[in-house]
Amino acid sequence: MAPPKTAITPTRAEDFPEWYQQVVRAADMAENSETRGCMVIKPWGYALWENIQSQLDARFKETGHQNAYFPLLIPLSFLEKEAEHAEGFATECAVVTHHRLEPEKDPETGKTRLVPTGRLTEPYVIRPTSETIIGAAFSRWVESYRDLPLLINQWANVMRWEMRPRLFLRTSEFLWQEGHTAHETQEEAIEETRMIHQLYEDFLRDHLAIPVVAGEKTEAERFPGAEMTLTVEVMVQDKKAIQAGTSHYLGQNFAKAQDITFAGRDGNEEHVHTTSWGVSTRLIGTLIMAHADDDGLVLPPRLAPHHVVIIPVTPKEETREAVIESCHALAETLRREQNYAGDPIRVHVDERDLGGGVRKWEWVKKGVPIRLEIGPRDIESRKVCLQRRIEPANAKEFMDRESFIRNAPEILADIHRKLLDRLTKFRDANITPCNALPNFAEHWSHAVAGWLLTPWAGSREQEEELSKEHKITIRCLPNDLQDGRDATCIVTGKPTMCRALWGRAY
RNA sequence: CGGGGAGUAGCUCAGCUUGGUAGAGCGCCGGCUUUGGGAGCCGGAAGUCGCAGGUUCGAAUCCUGUCUCCCCGACCA
């Protein structure tokens, strides 16, 4: 049977959502579990998360944050404290109501079942986010302006009982980091929110090779309880938007609800200003939808668990040992002598006793940036057969072994640049200014539609009406796409300098 | 919560209308041949057909109940 033309069926063009699922499966990153809406993250997917985690964590530490850990279970009453927040999360909370199980024999079947007993006097909510329980700790920890700012981050799992789960993009349980900070003044808190916003933008660009549109959410799209929500929005290959990271200025809303006060410089009691911000395992879904192709995952080099996979080609038994030995020697040299983005080159030698094609395609589907095939002929000529994931799967380049060792970091850097460049061009080509309502409506009648940038002075109600009608949202009021000139708002007809970016979203 | 669909081998599914020994492909295990290309041939293991009840000599198949999952809406990092 002839092998399929692409490693993934269907292709992106044929059925994008199904393609996505197949990429996850082909790369062996995760699978659905027996627990509704929850996924099992497999080693290849988790290794990616670990790289995201350690690289982001380093940036948080550099900017003065410390990690801590708070309980998974939140007393129900805590969630009730901030009204908007309570309302925002009420419909998606899993609740713990009992604390023991009693074996009980079913009189009909004779089987023993475990029945929850021991009802809790106050139920617990499995955290959908931790503002409230961290706020409670902050109220104990903060006494004086000298205790501020308080800069805390936690790496944790959270649970939101989603109606429509999708691996990595939307699961009932997901992994994330949530930063929570408290500040003496509004200015400081807003500065923190903006700094993290910028940090997320930089991180996506420099580590995931993903360009974003950074901006502010409208009131309708804001985090429940926030005064201001900043977001980084990613356009993925079907031109939909993914909200990849948000940072919120919470004002004094939570401080007042939770009594987080301090003695100010003038001796008066004041409420702190808080922020919160997070990115999640959704980044992995974003990365797939942004970079993967019809042959599977394509990893940005900084996050790839292996930068280079060496596939020893051993057609003859008598040269087998020498080939494998030579591959390991090359791997050692690369690890010892070269760095990429501050880390030693991560090299893996795949010496499994499988056909060359089988191994090659496995690493293609897993998205490894560089594959090297090395056989007896290459050893003799001191060359490597170099294949880059961003090139077609059958593209080969023979390079001197020494010059590969010397150039490996630059090849990885080049791959990163090309990924970023490709996606930047795609994004820019699919953001269109739109100044009139009829054009606006026509645009959204297409199944696949890029984003529209419109002059905007509408109300929350007008925004929600348009959103509902076209199944779109204002992704953000972009920071950098404001031209500073007056134009006519598409719904109100009023002159406005504000530009809103609309799109369909995941 | 509304509207559709499906539960049979590890995975994807056929079989059910018309009741009569449990099937295929992929994967897995073993052997041989291959190994610069996702290989071939031969052999093998694997399922109380979601669960409970009913009809029947006999139920994956018919009937009743029940649970779960998937898809389309509403919610959403």
C-alpha cells in the first residue's frame, strides 16, 4: 500500500478541527481520559509543558516574583465575596460536598457500591482560579506599606466545568500559572499588569515563535471582577483567534471584598490594589494550531524536547556498531560544545531497531526541528544528512559534519525566525480595516474569515448584539493598530480614535 | 438545558432490518525476509457485544428501563 501523501489525515484544508485532533494523536502528546472533559498529558506533551514552565518561571523570578502554593479547594463562601467574580464563575464550578465513602450493598445486584456520606457543613469549590483564596492569605500577610508590593505566582491545576472540551484548548481541568500581586497604589498595580502583558507578548514571540496582537479587552470581555484586562491574541491557521494570555488589573475590588488593608505612609488604613495574570496548557494547543502542518507537529526550537534527533542508518550488520558509535560521539560533541538560547543542544539518538522510514516519520509527526540521518557512507565522507522540519519531509541536505556542529545553533535560530516570520505575514495579511457595517456583515458570512479592524465607539449592548449576530467577539482594542486619527464608528456613526479588532475565537 | 447520534478486541468500526458457533482493518506478540525510507509473507493472543430486567428452546440482534460518551447550540483560559 502506498503511504499517504501527508502524515496527517485529514489535511488542514479538508477539516481543520479533525486535523488538530489527529496532530495531537500522531505526536503522542495527549489523549482523552475516562474522566469527563479531562485529558491525559503524555510524555511528549508534558515535556513541552515543562519547557514552557521552566522558561516562563525564569522570567517571573527575574521580575521579582516568588512561587507559592495554595489549596485546591476553596470554601464556597470565599467565592461569594466579590459579586461579579462569583457570577462569572458560578456556572462552571465543580463542588465538593462530602468527605467520606460508605460501602453499601445493592440489594438487587448484590454488588458493593461506594456511596458518598459525611456531608460537609460548608461545601468546597474546586478552584476555577484562586483570587479569593489567595486574597484571604494576602489579607493576613499585608499589614504595612513595607509589605508591598507582594508578588506571588503559583503553578497549579484548575477546574472549569466546560461544556465542550477539546484537548489542550479547552479541558475541564487544565494546568497553568496564576500570578497574584498586591500593590500600594493604582499606578504600581497597573504598571505590573502592563509589565506582565509585555512579558507574555515577548515570551510568545521569543519562545513559541508566535506573534500576537496585544491589547485591552472591552468591558464585555473582561475577567469577572477586573477593572482592566489586557490580552495577547493569536491568529491560528484557520484565522480564528486564541486568547493566549491575560493580565488583569483588579483595582481594589478584591481588596475591599476580602479586607486586604495596610497602614499607609501617612498612617491611614488603605486597601491594596491587586492584579492577576495567567497562561495555561492552552499555549500548547495554540502552538499546534499556529505552527503544525499536514505532516504533524512543528515545534519552535526553544521548546522542543529534542532539538536534534539522530537516526543511525544501519543497512549492514558489519558496520552497525561503528555507525551507532559515531552517532553517539556526534551527540556528545553537540551537547558539550554548543548552546542554543542558553541551553546545551538537546540531542537524541534513536537507535531503535525499526525501519529508517518508520523512525523518520515518527519524528516528523512529533515536530522535532532537526533530523540527522547518518549511515556508513556519511561516516566515510564525514557528512550528515540534514533534514529540517520546516522543509518538506523528503528534503535532504548533505553537510560536513564539522560544519553542522559549528552551525547547529544558527540553524535552530533560523528555524525560529522562519516560523515567526511565516506566521507574522499570515496574521498581517488577514487583518483588514473595515469602516462600514454592510462590509462588516458580509465579511462574517464566510465560514473562514480573518479579523476586522473597525473604528469603535459602541456601547456594551451594541457590541454584544454584533457579537451574537455574527458569532464573533472584539478580541481586543489593540495597542499597536491605533492610527491616532478620527474615523467614523461603524455602529454609532460618531467620530472616534478607538479601533476594535473583531474575530471568531476558540 | 434544547436538538441529533453512538456504545461490539487496545483503536476505528461491520454485523442488528429478517434472533441460531463473535467479525474486519489497524495495533500488539512470535518467526522468516527486508532495513538510505512510513515494508512483505506466515503464524498467534485478545471481546460474558455499556449495565439491569423482560420476551424466547435460544438475544449483540426484539422490548422496557438505566448509565455513559460523541456531534450541533447556550458557557468558556
